[in-house]
Amino acid sequence: MKQTVVLNLPPDKIRAMQQTYRSALKPKTPAYAVFSASVDGVTITAYQSGKVVFQGLNAEGIAKTWGTAEKKPAAAAKQSPLPKNFASWNVIGSDEVGNGSYFGPVVVCACYVTKEQMPLLKELGVKDSKELSDSSIRSIASDLVHVVPYQELIVTPEKYNQIQPEYNVNRMKVALHNQAIHLLLNKIAPVKPDAILIDQFTPEANYRNYLKKEKHPVTDNLYFATKGEQYHLSVAAASIICRTRFLEALDTAGSELGFTVPSGAGKQSDLTAARILKRGGTALLGRYAKLHFANTEKAKKLLPGSGY
Ligand code: MG
């Protein structure tokens, strides 16, 4: 019988596991996964949260070598985090983009989508932005902004670098999601949504803890789901607007600098950062990049003999 075993493991064990299975790693990993591997017919997926899922005929046998399982993982994994028929409720959904990219802003957007608007949104092509090309995303967003009430907030890299030492990433995200939702609730008042769905980036308890630090905390009717865009079009719409603003900001950066500014945080980002450092040092780089990323140090090493 096919088995599913879930372990909660510390980061060093997950790294050791990744090393052990390095020849069996899958090229693609699900969202928030550290790695995914296929070992003797068992699929092993380790998540950033520390959760490691073993699935397959001998899942127990392999999992046993790494730790002791939680109780009843299969039942827990299947449960939808949201009430029945949630997809047809009138919902404010919020999402953010840019947090994992070295260049560009962090953009958060909240959108209000009613049941009546859903056919139109589907007609416009609103769906999970991971299934859409950047150019479709931009063109859908250009219609969407005339159709749904929304509130976007953009944290430029300059601003991000100012607040990042004080606000850790999750606190910053909570502040932004909350502020966008708060402003959107004011915009649509006296109408009230049935629910507010946040594309989940931290456990609910953490979100609510950071909320206590906010001036206008929105605490009622909150729901959380990872991959929120699969549960409600409002999150998909928010995600499309966020992504568009983020791409536009990279375009602007590119035209100011005279060369393409990449998204992501890979090798290309290091090279581009080195180019910017050469032209204007950290002061110039800090206008375009999130300086605390490891890319900054990597870029400095790419500059031979300079002061960096
Ligand atoms: Mg998200």
C-alpha cells in the first residue's frame, strides 16, 4: 500500500538529507520546497518549514532512518484550510511579489472580488499567475485595474533597505498586507466582504502577533491559505496586479541604468549588481537592489582590485 509519512526536521538534517540524495534530486520542486527527490520509488519533498513528506511504497522504511513520524499525516494533508464553497464568497484577497528577488520592489496588493464579478474575471483570463506568461499578466492587469476595487503598496528597494534592519521580512509583509487590506476596506465601505484571504507566508499565529504592532490591525474574518490563488479569484487577481507592478519597476530600473535588470536572485543578479557597483557603488546599487541579500557580497567579489 502507498504510504505517506511526514517528519518535522531541523535545517541541518534537511541539508544532510539533500546531500545524501543529491543524485536523486528532481529538477522541479513545489512552492516553498527546499528539494524534492525520488528514492527507491519514494518521493521525498522537504519544505522550508522543516516539514518533510515521504510518499510511496516504502515511505516508512526510508523516513525511519531520518526521524519519528507525526500522527495521522495523510488525513491532515487532505483537509482544505477553508470553508465549503469559499470560492464563491465575496472576498478580499491579498498577495505579494518581489520578496525573493534581489532587484525590484516588494509589492503587495489586496483585491475585492464578488461572486457576480467572477465570470467577467475568468473571461479576462484571471487565474493562477504561475500559469501565465509575463506578457499575459501585464495585459490582464491592464483590464483588471478598471474592474475590481484594489489597493496596492510598493516598497522601493531604497525604502526596503531603510526598514529591513528593523522589520524582519515577515513583519514587513504583515504590515503591508494589513495596510493594503485596511485601505481597501475603507475604499469599499459600507460594503463588507464575507472574508479576507491572505496568501499565507507565515503561520496564522505569527501573523496575528505582528498584527499587534500595527496601528490599524484588521483582525476579523481572516483566512489563510498557501497557494491562495487556487482557493479564490481575489488572490489570483491581486497576484496579477502585484506581478505587473513589479515587472514595471524592473523596466524602469532597466531604462534608468541602460541595461536589463533581472528578477530572481541568481548569477545574473550578481553580474548586474557588479555592473551597478562599478558605476556608482553601494549608494547606486541600494536604489535598485535589496542589499541584505547574499548577491551584494557576491557582486563585490566580482569586482577585481576595487575597494569592495
Ligand atoms: Mg504569495
